[in-house]
Amino acid sequence: MNPVSVIPWDRDFLTGLATHLVENFQDRFQSTLVLFPHRRPKRYLLDKLAADDRLPKPCLLPRILSIDELFAELAGRLHPTPLRQLTELDRVGVAHAVVTRLGVGLRGPDNAFPAEIKDFFPWGLRLAQLMEELFQHGVAASDLDHVQDQVLPTAAALLGSLKSIQKAYREELLGSATATPGLLRSIVAERTAEAVELLEGQTVLACGFHALSGSEEKLLKALWRKGRADILWHTDPAVATPGGSPHWSCEEHAQWLKHWKARAVLLTDEKRSPLPAWRKRTDQLSLFAAEPAQEPASRAKIVFHQGFDLHSQLVALRRELDASAETAGFAVVLPDTSMLMPVLHHLPRRDVNISMGFALKRSPLHSLIETILRLQDGRMPGGYHWREVIALLRHPLIKLLRLGDETPLRMAFHDWEAAIRQGEKHLDPAAWNPAEAPTHAAPEVAALCARVVDVCFTAFENTDSPRAMALALLGLARLLLDPEHSGGRWERFVIDAACLSRLIDQVIPELHDSAISQETFQPEAVRAMTRGMLDRQRVPFEADPLSGLQVLGMLETRLLSFERVFILGAGEDVLPGVPRPDPLLPDPLRQVLGLPDQRTRDMTAAHTFYRLIQGAREVGIFYSSGIQPGVLDGKSLPSRYVEQLIWEEEKRLQALLKPGEGPRRLITLPMRGVRSHSPAVENSRACRLKLETRLRYRGVNPSLLDSFLACPLAFFYKYLTPLEALDEVAEDGDPPALGQLVHSVLQDFFQPLLGTRVEAGGLDAAKLTGMFSRRLRSEPFFAQMPAQARLMLERTALRRLEEFARTSPACIPTQLEMRLDTTLELGGARYGFNGVIDRLDQRDEGMVILDYKTGKPRKQTATFWDDEDIWDTVAAGDVESGLNMLDRIGAGLGSIQMPLYLHAYWKATGLDAADAAYVCLGMGGKEAALFGPKIGEEEREERVREKTPLLAGFIVRMMLETPRFAPLPSRGCSWCAYARVCGKEPAER
């Protein structure tokens, strides 16, 4: 038996392996098999052999396989019939058939075991994964009883019959001439002697393995004992040193030697070092040597970059890369693959090769499919929810579909969105006609819109089987790939194209051709199945050629060495990573079955990390220490591996390192003075001219003056700019529409009563509530409201109207919706005035102006009309002081509407109204009088005839002469249409 050969992990493993092959196997390459844990190193090894001058060209090279490829080849030769590989969905179908046939279920009278495949599906996924692990590790499962206190009842039922399930699952696969990668390994492991004979005459070089699965150990150990296999490790050289203390992450190798009763030797030659390392470094010692030694001259340099967040890490990475003229032999390693897109945007414009798996769910394609699936989740008998439809219309993959050189859907969808926002809560997309839109879309644009509706809406409506979903997704892919509409997008955006290719080549065939593809499910179950498949998809990128800057995931670095390594996002959550809970087989139960637990996975991650940094000349480790936003804010923690490296550096330097000291750098970003945000807008000459023009031709009205008193900035946006509030479908009710409805009902109700005396409480409540109820149910906004909101609104409104009829005072209604068109003298200038009085009553005290309010009216304070500070300022025309006390004026006056109505009524008729009042319908018709009986006739006339026009004219002057329109925070900011432009926080007022 050959000793295990160790290539020190501070040397380039593949360079050493190439030298080993050339010097020892050059004359028998045809009988040599190089075996790797994965396929990535093969490409690098071929480059090393091609560059070796000692190898004559042309020549036959040794076979180079991954361990999975070898197992598949051996299983194909050992099994008498060809075996078809099953997809993930097929495995779930087999697992369901097995569990059903065995009668697995919960004990007791209430057997709620998920018998239907649609209910069994999530458990079937986990059960199939567990079968794979059992096959890979050569574990014959035993039944796990009495685990009800550790797992859910369904999991307990499956684990209680695990032995019979595994046996039947295997028989079902082989009986149907199908297999899985795990089963192929199991077939070879059970017939190890025959497998070894199949490799007769070949020498196997098992290179770079760390922790072996059960099937791998059986095969490699049998080959090794027969003298057919050489084992080569890339690990701490102390493993092969008698009495050495290897690094803790190499414990698996030490245990390997112990279990196999093997010895290890270093592949070194002190005279001529056949294994050249980067830049011919031959004197580098392990960073983790147990015994202190003098620091070598070319020791690997490690620099720690501590930032606040990913952005600061990327800025520091860009600085490091820009400082190097050449990036060949450099690697950017991403433990979290979601960083890929931000990293690519920060890399310099040089040769960059990606070699990692990219999660499909990070792509625009995934977001489009998720948007379509959400549309179906929210579909009701009345159609699709308006917000979800708008989300689809705004998606760039749909909106930017082309016709020739144009993107006409952008304008067409803009028109459609405007129509949707003014429509109902749920809508039928097929009912929209682009030709009738304001821009009158051309026939070819209308045809493209119709195709989008068919592909994105109709095709996904009845997806009650995986095959139906596959066909719907295929239609979407054809639309996106259509050369008439894609405009060469997929040639320009390579990552997006790879994601679309993954959808077409992997997801759609699996949904269409699996054994359960024609099984009928609830549509929501099919959508959940599709989401799960998409979330698990990873798009592989194989960098070729192997030049320039390499961007890799942590797993892709195994057995590779780089001159300079940058590891981003080295946090505890990804290195080694937070274990995911397994509802079927928690970690303690894995140990019972003999499967690898979290500790084994952590050891593998640790060896991958430490081996990578040992083989580099310079290492930059970037990590965050800022606050992670979320429901429970927490601080980002550096990985435990990073903490150990820092500790090793501190021991070497014999000093504690704070951020910003020595190799522990603190990423600082340039701090510039933050200019205070002032949302106020200058009252320019153009603003004044526009306002003067408006006043001259359209006059004044209470809403104009009240708007300025409430907030000058909101007044500016509302009256002096073309900005309008964004239309929204009134899902939870439409207060303006409700107010208009109430006004209309009350007008029709009082019309027959004009000129008739109505005694106190003499209104017909039943007639009033009946009129309101009939009209309310016919209103579109009422139909859009949720059922509970409709019930609450109707009951509350009817009760309030009944109270209004019961508490109404004695009166003679004389006018309804009375228009006031007159000219007012305000501040020495004449302005037109127009307004509408809801109702004019003749009462015992005289004429009373009434205004209906469904909301809460803004009432004046008792001291406003006698506030000397306010009226002295108004009388003096002191605009500056008036602007300083604008909030005081607004809070005291409440609203100028009723005083101005009283003044306009006097100007228009020459008569003084006795009073004005708000009819608070939301409070059962309670009336809030403007003055009340305590105010005498002379004082009331003074306020109406003199003070009101003086105040109104002063407000107009402030509008025209204010130097800037400044915000005035109040509670109204919470529902102000212009709050986002302003940025002020709501305030109590």
C-alpha cells in the first residue's frame, strides 16, 4: 500500500500534481486515472500540463474524472441494464408511491397523514433528499421510534418506518430501471470488489479529497489496499511530520490516516523542489505552526478590512484592485453568491472571469416569473388585483419588448396604468383595448399587448399540473426570445441569458416530463412547487480562459491557488454559515443514523477557507461590523475563522490589534458636509405672475386661502405646478366619493321640503336612510371595498343619518346648492368670488348657512377674533410678521370658508345671515355654529363685514409677497399628496 502523499498547502497543488504526473507517470498516461472531488480542477490541470516543457507534444493525457463521473461509469458497467436518471420531481413521485404502498401514517384514530401527493409534496422533497444521503454514505437506515418530541407528527411517522421506506424506495427505482446519483454510488459501494476489478490495469490518483462519504471511502480504500490508488492531499504539512501538530481544520486527514493505518509523506525535494510555488516561494511556513519559529522572509501577508456594510467593502476592494497594474492570478472570493452583481459593478474594466454558481432567484427573470405567480395568487372572480397588474406592466423584461428599433409598450403601458389607477380593485386585462387609449396604439402594438396578456395572464390561469405550468413558462420564454421583440438583449446581458437558458434547459423539462407531470394539483400547489424549483436553481459559470481576475464562490476555490486573494463578506452567517433547520431529520437524529452533522460541514468549510489563504501570497479579508437592519437589529459579526486569524496575528505581533492598527485596517469613506435639506421653494417672479393671473381670471375661493394657511409649500405644488396626486384605486374606501354621495342624497332628500317648515326631529329617517343605502350599493367605490369594510360603512352611515334626522332643529329649507358669484373687495383689490352653499335655512334667529361635513371640520378657537397680535398684524399689513405667525392664524381660524361665505352672502344679497354652521354628519348631524348665540349682532356684523375681507386680503398679500413657500408640518402631513417631495415629519398642530 502506497503512503499518502501530501503537497503542503502553501504550495500550488495543481502545479505539484502536474509535476508528479510528468515525472512518475509520463510513460503510462494511458493507464492513469486522475480523480478529483469536483470537475473544476480539471481545466486548470490541463493548462499546467500544456505549459510543462518536460512533456512532449502531442501526447495522450491521462483520464481526468470527478468522483461522481467515476461512480456513474462504474455503476453503468456493474448493473445489467441501463438506468435512467430521475429528476427531483420524479423522486418525489416514487417516494409518494412507496409511502402509500407501505401504508405509512400517523398512529391513532385521527390519521392526518398527507395521503394526497399535493399535500405530501414538501415532505416528499425532504424524504427524497434523505434517501440520497443514505445512499451516498452507504447507511442502511433503521427505524427511529419515539422521536415525537423532536419532530412534527408527519416526520415522526416517516422516521418510524425509515428502514422499510429505504428498502422499498431502492426496489422501486431499480425495478423501473431508474436511478439517482446516490443510488449509483450505493450500487458501486455494495460491489466494491467487482468495481476494483473493472479498474484492472489502471492507477487511480485520488487528488485533493478531504472528508469522504461512505461510498467514496469504500471504493478508494479498496483500490488503495490493492495498490491501485495513490492518495494526494493538499493540507498542512504537519500531517505528514512525525510528532507534528497539524492545524485543527485538517483533523479529518489525521483521522483518515488513523482509520486506514496509513502513513503520509511530503512530496518535496530539498535539492531541486519539484513543486514550485507562486513566485518560487519555497520557504513559506504554515501560518498556524504550533511551535514558534522565526518569520520567513516571504510569509503570506494577510490584511483585514473592517467596514460598516457591503458598500464600504466594495469601495476598499476597488482601491486595492486599482492599485495593481495587473490582476492576473488574482481571485475575488464570494462566500455569499448574492454579492455577485454588486461586485461586478465595482470591478475595474479588465479581464474578468466568473467561475461560480449564480442563484437564479437573484435574476430579473425570476422576479418576472414571481410577479406572474403573484398575479395568480391574488386572482379573484372579478379579475386581477390592480397593484399586481401594474407591477407586471412596469417589469423591464416586459415593458422593453421591442418592435423594430422602438419600445412601444412603454407608452402603451403608461396609458394602461393610468386607466387602471382610475378603475376598480380587480380588472380583466383582456378587456383593455390599446387602440382606445389616449395615444391610440398602432395595430401591431395592440397585437403585442394582446400577446403579453395571453402569455403572462391567460396561460397561467389553469396551471393545475406541472406540465401545464411548463407549457406556460415555455410560452413566456418564447416571448422573451422572439427575435422580433428581444432586440439583441440576450447577447448584451450574458448573465440574464444564462438564467433564461437554465429555465429552458432545466426547469421546464423537469416540470413537463417528470412522472408526476400530469398529476392534478391545486393551482396554488403547482405554483408553490414551481417557486421551490426556481429557488433551488443555480446557474453555473465556467471561466474560460483561465486568465485575468477570477470571481469565484468559496466552494469553487477547492484545490485552486491564487497569488492574491480577496475574500468579501467574511461574516459568521456565511463562514461557516448558519445551519438551516431540517423538519424531517434534525441534527441530533443525523448522528443516530450515522450521517454527517453540522460539525462535519463546519470542518469542511474551515479546511476550504484555510487552505485557500495558505496558498496565496497576499490575502485581503473584508468583513462588516455594522448594524444589520431588520425586525431585530443586530450587529454583523466577522467569521470565527477571521477572528482566529486576527488572534494569530496578535500573538505573532505580541499586541492586541484595534481596527485601524497594523494589518487590521478600518475602511473609512470620505465625509463631506451634508447640506441641510430645505424643501422650501422660492417665490420667483414666474410664481407671482402665475398666481396673479389665476386670481385675476379665476378669483378667490375658500379652498385657495385655506390651502395657503395650512401649508404654503403644499399650496405651491397644488396651485402653481402641474403636479397632481397619483391616482389610486380606493380599496379601503374613497372619502371624497363618499362625501359627494352624501351631499347628493341630502340634496335630493331636501328638494321636496324647500319652503316647508320642518319641525325639530321631523325628518323622515327611514326615507333618508333608504335613499342612501340604495345609492351606496350602486357606487363603484363601495363594491371595491372588502366585505367587512362595506358592512361597517353602511351600518355606521345609516346610524349617523338616523341621528341626523332625529336631532335636526326646526327650520325652513330655502336654498340647496346655492351658488355665490360676486366680487369682493379684499385688501384694496377686487377679486371674483365663487362658492357653493350646501343649504340655506330660515330659522327662528334668521337665515343660517349650512355646510355638510362627513369628516371632522376645522373649527375656530374662541379667542381668535379677539387676538390683538393677529389683528394688529393684519391691520398693519405686516406680511413678514404674518408669515411668522401663519401656523397661529391657521390654528385659530380653522377655516376661512364659513366667514367668507357669510361675507359673500351679504355682498351678493345685501342681507346679513344670522349665522353659519357645519353639519357634522360623522357625529350624528351635530351642528357646530361659527358664532353662536353668545355673539351679539354688532360684533357679528363687524367680523363678517370688516374683519373677514381684511383677513382674506391679508392672506392674498402673503401669497403674493412671501419670499418662499415653506412647509408647515402638521398632522395633515401623514396624508398629504406631496409629502415625499417635502420630506418633513408630521407634527401635532
